[in-house]
Amino acid sequence: MKHYIIAKFRDRNDTQRLLPEITELFNQTLTLEGVEKVEIHPSNSTRENRYSLMIEMTVTPEGLERYDACEAHKLWKAKYGDLLEGKAIFDCEE
């Protein structure tokens, strides 16, 4: 299945500044059984109503459960949650 995290930073400069460390953080989830692929897509738009970043994960249902409980997910929420203006989570079949 696909698991998407779509995030909008309050400060648009945070997208490029934080992209390397966010990529490194989510790449750590590839060690979890059932997390098969992670892709980070920064927005190419400067429009104010656009989101900043999309994290696309390919996971099994069990992998999604492991991700939800892992340290990387906890760190994502703790470190970056207050920097976000908005966030959407979307799951679907491939």
C-alpha cells in the first residue's frame, strides 16, 4: 500500500533547509520490516496555498503499524510538528 504524508511548513525556507535531515530520518524507516520504499518530494511551487513536501512510503499493513510505533515517526512528530502549518495523511492501494 501507499502511505502519503503531505506537509506544509509555516516558514517556506524550512523545506529546503530541512530536506536533508528529513530524508535521512525517513530513510531510517527502511530498516523496518514491511517498509519497502520511501521517496521525499519537495514542492516545486512557490504559491502560498501549496504544501511544501510529500513523503511517499510503500508499506505493508504491518509495516505501517511498525512505522507508527518507531522512533523515527516519534521524532518526526516531536521535532517537526510545531514547524508545520498543516499536514494530511493519505493511504491507498498501489
